[in-house]
Amino acid sequence: MKKLVCFVIGILAGLGVFAQRPTATLEQVKELIGGKSLIVVFEESPISNYNAEIRKAVEKNWTLTSFRFVHLSDLDSTKLQNPNNAFLTPVTMTFGEDKDSVKYTFLSLLIGGEYETINDLPEVCTFPLCYEGSDEDEMTYKLPAIVAFFNKHVQNIVDNPALLKDKKYTTYTKQKRSIADKNIYLLKQEQTPSFDEATEIAAVNPVANVTIIEDYTQLEKIIRRKEPNAMFLHVVSWTDADMVQNGEMIPGRCYKILMDVEGNLYYFAFHKMKGDASEELNGMQASDWKVLATYTK
């Protein structure tokens, strides 16, 4: 397995709590659309799939600005402190309010400028990719939809500046967009055992048209060709046995993000994974599916 290393951590020494990074202003977002250059930061590793996948995702789904690709080793202070640059890069984050040391890798859109360190670069938006050190194959194939979401979200911020502070994307969840006419593809290994079959999900959400997929390469093809009316679930979760210590899950968040292949966000939520390892803590829970059954707009 190829591990996604948060290569930015080298210059983000001391980066920790999510809330500590400043938020970009509306004016900075407008300037981004108005003519900044997006610098997409590559991983240094020659065996990583991330570089190839983020390149394809940006080339096909980023339309707001010009863009170029730069390896971390070429990301010097001249580029970072240039106010005409924006950066799309993975970063490591922890959450002080969780009172644990669990590290996550997020994809973040940052604005360059005369700031002391890269830690100070204002953030436009960010999206959870995986736990730090996870197998990159578990998420890189979803990058086309995630980049498409960023592209739409930045445009939406101009119309609704409140989105800048909406770190949990509650605005999109509260839209309560119906999933009744959608085809939802779920990767079986990302689901809790109680809801890893279509019939089990139908028992609590009769409007969801669900197809369970065993191999992520099937879902990869659906996302890449942007199959009409297709949706998928992005899960950030512990799934390996080594994430269990003394019969208990290591504390951490399970993100559950339902989106379509065009980058439209329908549902964004998370719960804490903590307790007896036999508990079904991975993926969508009954409460999540019940909430989605009420969405009718």
C-alpha cells in the first residue's frame, strides 16, 4: 500500500489546531477569482499516485483561475509571500476540542501573501481526505469530485460570504436536497456492518437507491466519467485492526460526506469513534440514513 504522506508537514512545523489558521476575507476570495494563479503542490515521492491524480483532477475540474504544479522543494518564500498566488495543498490538522492527538490530512485552499509562515496563510476552504498515513488509493480517485466541489464552493462564497466561516459545510446539509432521483454508490468496506447491504439501508431509508460496490475501481470509473445522477459516500475513518488498542478504538472522527460526481455536496457530518472495538462505528449510521430520508427539496 502507498501511504499518503502529508508532505507539507515539513514546513508546517507546529501546525496543529484547525481553528488556529486564519480565514480568508471575502475580498481575498474575490481577488482569487479575479486573477490569482493557483499553485498545486505536489508530493516529492516518485511512487505516489497523488501527483498524477491531483493533476488530472485540477486540469478537468478547476476553471476559476490559471494553475500550475510545483513540488514542495520548489515552494520557497518568494512564492508563498506573493499575494497573487493561491495554494491547493494537503495539510495535517488536529482538533484541540477533541482532546486527542489524532492527525488528519485535509486538502486546503490557501491564499499567499506577506505572512510570517505558511501556517499563517488564510484559508478559503478545506476538505478531509483521510487519516494521516492512510493508504492513498483509498481516496485519490475521489479527487475529481472534491476539486469540483472547491471550484463551486469558491464561487458560492462570493454570493454567500457566510460560507467562509461554515467550516462544517452546514449550509449545504441544511439545503436538504432530495436523493430520491439519485443513484448512490457505496464502497462496502467504508460502511458499518449493519448498513453495508442495500436492503439494510432501505429498511431505514426507503427513498435511497443504493448500489453496494466491492471494488473501489468500479467507483473510480463512475466518478471519472461523471455518470449522470451518480452519488458516492466519502468516509474518513479507521478501518485497520492496528487502530485498536486494548479492545478500544483510538479516539478519532469518522467523517461521512455524501456528494455527487459533479462536486455538489448533500450531506456533511462526523461522529467520534470511541469505545469498544466491537461497536459499529464506521461509516453511515441509522440516524444518518433517517435524516436523509426526510430531505425533499
